[in-house]
Amino acid sequence: IVIVFAFGVVFVCYLYFTIVVKSKVNMHKFTDQLIKFVDAKDYDRAIALCDASPAGALPILSKAGLEAAKRNMGARAVQDSIDEETLKLMPMITKRLSWVSVLANIATLMGLMGTIFGLMYTFAGLELVVNPKEKAAHLSTGIATAMNTTLIGLVAAVPLTLLAQYLGQASKALVDDIDENSVRLINALSKA
């Protein structure tokens, strides 16, 4: 259970870095600045702004559209360039997200399995104990140990489930922000 929890924490850290930290850009402010450059037909400065934040998803998408616009390829080519980059980037945002929930479920099931095995072991051992006081002590110790595996499984699963939900919402919010701001940029490039 501890190993499953450790894997879950590693996945959470990786996903948090990918979704929250790496893509951290003030998207509205960034897009507003890009639109100012696009309105002035200063594509080089707009591309330089995108290069200033090379790890963010929106700057990568914006740069693809700006380069197509700079080459006067037309509105359809701008849209296609942004769509192509979107198809490359979106799996990076959502990939491995479901693994956190899977690991939380595995921790819960391992805790339940430990409880069942603990109870089976406890009841099987009762036949070997003759003294009633020793039977009661053996039974209470065995049941306590069996219940501890359930507790450990839940202690691992509950935080992983909450973190999976948080990361799912963060990735959805990121995708929504990217969609909104890339459409704003496409519209600005179409007018330019």
C-alpha cells in the first residue's frame, strides 16, 4: 500500500508540474499583449513574447499561428497551425491523469484485501489456541491488524482521490483557458 501511495505521489508531483507550474502563464494578459502586436502587425515581437515562455502551452500554440500569419499563409493556415499544435500538446496535459485515480483505487483494494487475509489468518489460528483468554487476545490482535490494513489503504487512497480530482479540474481549466485565448488570437489574426 505504501508503494502504491509513493507511486501516486510521484504521479501527482509530475502532473502538478506539467499542468500547474509548467503552463503557468497569465493567459488573458498574455493574449492581450499578443493581440496588440498583431494589430500593429509586429509579428516578430509577438513571436519573441511567445519565445519568452517556451514551456507554456498557450505560447507554443500562439507561436505556431503567428508564424503562419507572418508568412501570409491565410486564416485557414493559421487555424490549422494552431490546431496541429493543440493536437500535440493536449495529450501532454491530460496524459497519466487517470493513473492517480487508479492508484487510489488500488490502495483501497489492497487495504481491503489485507483485511480479508488478516481475518482469514486470525480465524485459522484460533484452532491452535486452547486457552479462552489466549483465544480472545489472539482474536482481538488479529482483527486489529486486519483493520489497520484497511485504515492504511484509506489513508493512502483518500488524498490520492482528492488530488486526482484537483488535477482533473486544473487540467480542464487549463484546456478551457487555452481554447478561449487561442480563439481570441485566431480572431485577431483573421482581422489583421
